[in-house]
Amino acid sequence: MSLARDMDLLRQVPLLSEFPDEQMRLLAFSAENVSYRDGEVLFISGERADAGLVIASGSVALEGDGEERADLGTYGPGSLIGETALLVETRRPARAVAVGPTEVIRIRRALFKRMLQEFPDIARRLFEARAAHFRATAGALARVGTVLEQIEREHQAFREDRRRAGGIGDEGN
């Protein structure tokens, strides 16, 4: 793959979109390009995660544990798998399998952390973007909690009305 193509792919990733051209070039140059055959396993669930993978071509299917290997989604070019692994030491929560011939750009956590240390402006912008994301997620979760509380109140009122109307509808619901 060419350096320019890798840079364009990396720019598609929200986590990396704040990198200025010079730092993006350095990241793309320092990352590793890896090819996989159809059906080849990229990583398994529980494995130590030391890198994020940006899909350059092909697709990657994530599968849950168990005999049935529950499908957790299939991701294509420009997708980042293992974002958390770029930021902290963790384990892979799922198994990843190449769907067709697949190429990925492997960004080791050590490289990513070094980029953040050497270019604190990137770290600050990344922190601000992640903080905004977490705030939005927390707000959405709070709204879901409010809706669930309202549904529970309405359900309780419905059960009370049914009980008063003749004692039906309260068989342990």
C-alpha cells in the first residue's frame, strides 16, 4: 500500500482525524500493513490487545464466544477495530476473522502513545473529542433511564387501575 492511501484511510477514522498532515504521515509510515486470507483469524477473544487495526481493504467479522459464534458485525475499509487497545492495556472482547482477502493497518499502542506524548496538541484534541463523546453517551443513557422510569410508572398505574377495576391483570406481572 502507498503512504498516501494509508494516510487517507487513517483520516477516515474519527479517533485519528485530528492528526495534522505531518503527524498523520509519521503515523502511517510507522504503522504496519498486514494481509489476511479469507477466513484467517486476526485475533481471538481474551487475547492481549496491543494494537488497533484500521481496515484498508476487505472486511472483518467480529464474533462472540460460544459454540454458535454470535455475529457481532462486519466492518469494512476505514473502520477501526480495537480503539480501546490504542489507549489502554486490555484484552480482545471478541474474535476477528477476515471476510475475503483483507488488509489492515496495524497501529501499536506504543506508537500511538508515543505520538500523543510527542505531540501534546493532538492529545488535547483527542481528549476533548473523547470527553464530548462520553458526555453525549452519558446524556443519552440518562434519557433512556428517564424513559424507563416513565414506562415503569405507567405500567404500575395500569396494574393499579386493573386491580381496582375487578382484580384482574395482576397475576404476578
